[in-house]
Amino acid sequence: MSDNTNLAEMLKVAVAEARKGLAEGGIPIGAAMFATDGQLLSSGHNRRVQDGDPSAHGETDAFRRAGRQRSYREITLVTTLAPCWYCSGLIRQFGFRTVIVGESRTFSGGLDWLRESGVHIVDLDSSECVEMMTEYIAQNPEVWNEDIGHD
Amino acid sequence: MSDNTNLAEMLKVAVAEARKGLAEGGIPIGAAMFATDGQLLSSGHNRRVQDGDPSAHGETDAFRRAGRQRSYREITLVTTLAPCWYCSGLIRQFGFRTVIVGESRTFSGGLDWLRESGVHIVDLDSSECVEMMTEYIAQNPEVWNEDIGHD
């Protein structure tokens, strides 16, 4: 699962979730979890607007939908946007060792903190992801600020 | 909301949630959110076992049940147990400034990190909370380790 083709394919699943969220009127951030053999375990997206659920970030929604897992050491988390502190805390607490990030230009979150704690971060710097978030933030600054706790 | 009587009353709400979770067969960790005037905004408890939902820690369940909030600066989060990295990340990302903790003896989580980032932590060192977690962990070490990502 380490070559660029596979990484791009994994990101596509997260991007599809983000676009699904956008079509629902929500914030376009998606995520997915994959086993080492490439099997898709779960995917999810931010649901603040459509479900009125502030706890459902892309990463936490995918995490929830994967159900109980005994270990996350061999599970790869893919997310369209760098994880915020909340989602970075999830990654660290549950021992994910590899996180694939679509982009960290519009928001860098806890990436450095995760790297320092030994999590392997692959930042794909996807122009598609950058454009999707840049456009959303420009059009919905209040919802975006609410989603990252900036008042 | 700063005197000991009120703090104890606030903790009682979180403890009642923890005991509710225990009665459901779950991990006994509860939390609640209060406005500055003392109004209860929400309460929740860990739902890993009963709902098969690993994302529902006490703190995140209370957070979810409060619905969308424009700001958390004036909201006090009360939890029976020191918040793990996941819940500490939530606290930091959303800008809670005050967290009341039932105890941090059985698990210290991200308390120091939160203190360093400026969050006011009040640790009530409740013997009731210590006993509740000590007993649960002794009887259910595997579920507890799963809940904090220790494999």
C-alpha cells in the first residue's frame, strides 16, 4: 500500500466522501480507513451541518463507522485535510501509525505534533483537495470557523 | 460556579452518567457540559460496549449531545476521568477553558498538555470516581485497554 498509485486510490475514497458531504450541504472533509491488504474498512465525512453533529469530523466519522477494533497499528487512516487537534488526539490515543493527508495548506492541524510522536504522515498535497477546501472556506467562513472552534 | 459545592454537584451529573453506562454493561465514564449560569447543556457517557461505538467517550458523547455551539469558551466540561488524548484534543480544538475532572489516579490522559496550553483544570480527586474505575479496570482489563488503544 505504499506506492503512489495506491495512495492516490485511497485518497479518492476520502475525496468521494468529502464530495458526498458537500452535496448534502455539509463541510467537504472526508476520511477512510484501510487494512494493510488494502481492504476498505470504513469511510465517513464531516456531518456538522447535515446532522447537527459537531463531533462528526471526517476522521471521527470513519473511525465510528469501522466499529470496535482491537488495534489500529496496522490500519491506515486517510483524510482529505490535515487533522485538527481533536482528530490528531484520536490518531495518537488509538495508536494509528500511518496517516495519509490530502492537503495541509488550508489547515495544518496537529501534523507536526503527530510527526513528533512518531506517526508516519504522508502529505499528498492534492490540488483537488486544496481547491475544494479553499472554495468552501471562502463561501462559508462562519461554518468553517465553527468547525475548528474559532469564535 | 466556582465553589466546591457547585463543583461537587456538577460532578454528580457526570457520575450519574457513568453509573448509567455501567448499568448498560458499558465502561463507567460520564461527562456533562454546563453554561456559566450553571445550566446543564448536555450529558453523556462512554458507549463503546453498549452501542459498539468506539468514538463515544464520555466527553465526546456529551459534546455531541449538546449539538452545535458557536463557542465553548464559557462552557465548563465535567468528566469523571481525566480525558485521553482524543478528548484532550477535543477540549483544545474547541477552546474549552475550564475542565472539571473527577479523578486522574487511574488514568492521567492529557491533563498536563491541557494545563500547558492554558486550560484551567480542576481535579476533584473523587474517591467515588477512583473506586468506580479501579473496580471496572480490574474486572474488565481488555475492554479498558481497547478503549484507550492499548493493544
